[in-house]
Amino acid sequence: MATDRARGTERELAVLLRTGPFERALRAAIAARGLSLERLHVRLAERGTHVSLASLSNWQRGRSRPERSSSLAAVGELEIILGLPTHSLVTLLGPRRPRGRWLGDDPSAQREELRGIVESLADDELPTVLAVLRALRSSDRK
């Protein structure tokens, strides 16, 4: 029974490493190896890679993405620690997201950003976020 579950987890991880998204693949890899974020944080530090526990949490929840060179190096270390193929997680990150004032107020970019935020939320977080958005919307109409 446990070996069937382990095989299923490994299969799911293999699919996520091919298809992404990054945060789901990272979360599945951590779970498949049975490591806590705290232990992963310690293992990274032992290898000379310093990433905050909050960053690791945000990466696996999709709230932020590693983009700086030091963060990308940390992802490479995570691949080693988690026993993943080289560049399997880094590849899922794709190109850096555009940043800066030059982006302006492009509604399609904002819609895409909002879609990404909503997709990264856990199911139990959706009602709260929806309630906040409704409250903001109704206060704008007054």
C-alpha cells in the first residue's frame, strides 16, 4: 500500500517536472522526499546557500518566483538536495517576468498577473480573498 502511494507520488512528480508549474513541481518534490521546509532550509545553508525560509515558502506556494542569480543558484542546489535531474526546476521558471514602470497599466498584463495570483491560492484562501475583493469593489462604488 505504501509503495503504491510512493510510486504514485513519484509519477506525479515526474509529470510535474515536465509540465510544471514550478511551484507545484517544487512542492511535490519536497513532499516526495519527506522533507520539511525547515530541514530544506538547513540543508541549503549547510551547502553555503542562504535562502530565507519565507522565500522557500513563497516559492512553493507560487507567491513569488526565484529570479535573481543567487536565487537561481539556490534552485540548482534544491535540485541536488531533492535528487532531481539537473535544471528540471530551473527550466520550469521560464523567462524572467517583466518589471518596472515601463509596464504601465496594461489591463491584459494585470489580468494575467491576477490570474496567476488566484491560481496560486489554496482552496481555503479563496473565500477570504473573494470577500476582500467584493468589499473593495463596493467601497469604490460609494
